[in-house]
Amino acid sequence: MKRVAVILSGAGVFDGSEIHEATAVLLALDRAGARVTVAAPSGPQLHVVDHLRKEPAAGETRDMRVEASRLARGPVADVKDLRAADFDAVVLPGGFGVAKNLCTFATEGAACTAEPATAAFLTAMHDAGKAIGAACIAPVLVARVLGNRPGDKRPPVRLTIGGDPGTAAALEAMGARHVPAAAHEVVVDGEHRVASTPAYMVAERISEVFDGIGRLVDEVLALC
């Protein structure tokens, strides 16, 4: 049985994890018989967005891990307590929370920094040769953590966010190689043991998201 960590960043597309993508990841892992640990960092989101009005809600604060529990239907580990030795893979659904809470890409672009505990866990997983999966905007976090690593003689990690030129350029500025892909496609970098799919970066229907993420989970588990 594969042991997989799923890292969330809140609950809701505009300020946390994209709910359809998170659900697709959890469903695909369950169907594959994986043992899943849902995790999130503890600490406040960048901001809280009113999802009806699609505007920041003045005066509200929410904790990433508390919000992630809305999706988990069970315990949510603190990312800082995760150990690479306990897992075969990690999967990151998308949503603006990746770019706002797990890193600062939403405000700083290619000059962004990653949330320290999340960066430490992804680095440890990569160093241990464990599989990493990323959907939607999550490849920007992977690029930030794994791109331009001193001493790594391998070619740049291959990732996809679909086809948006600006985001693709930012990925490459962070030391990754961008590969265009459709919603149902998965880009697999066997050397780095990383797989990614665009999901809602390009998908127009929820079925496309579930198709792509189902294939992503299959590829991640095959890399284990």
C-alpha cells in the first residue's frame, strides 16, 4: 500500500485549495488503495476571499490547517511534522492558496519564496527519490523548491501549468522547464520523479479535471 501525503492550503479556489481538484486527488488515491495523510501548514492565509463576490473579506482571518479540515473529513497533519521516510509520494492540488499561502507567487512571481515547512518536506521527498505530483498552479511551488538547486546536475525539472505564457516563463525563470499540456494530459519527469497536470489552469469542465488528476495519480503511484 502506497503512503501518500496530500498537502492542502485552505478550502476554496480563491484563497485556499481548489475543492474539485482536492476531491479528485483524494478520490483517485482512495480508488488506487493508497494510504493518505492530509496535511497543511498551520498559520493564517494571506487573506480570506468572499467566494460569492470574489472579493477579499475585510477583517477576516482563517488558518490554513483549520480550513483544510473542511475538505479532509478527518485529521489534518501539520506539514512541519511530516517526515519523508513515512511516505512514498506527495501530491499538491491547486487553487490560489498554493500561490498565496504555500508560496508568495501570487504577489512576487518568479521572485517568490516558499512556505518553510512545505519547502523542507518537498526537498526531503525529492532528496529521498520519492514521487511528487502537482496539479493546476502547484507546479510553481515545485519549481521554486526544486529549480536551480545547487549541486543538482540533472536537467531542469519538467513541469506543466498548461499553456499560459506568463506563468510558463516564470516557471522557467525559477529553473524549471515548462512543457505545454492539455487538461487530460500529464507531464512526467522520470529523472526527478515529478508528475504534473494543468487541471483548472486550462480545463473548462469538472470532468476534464477529474480525468487529468486521475491520470496524474496513476503516474505518481507508478513513480513510487
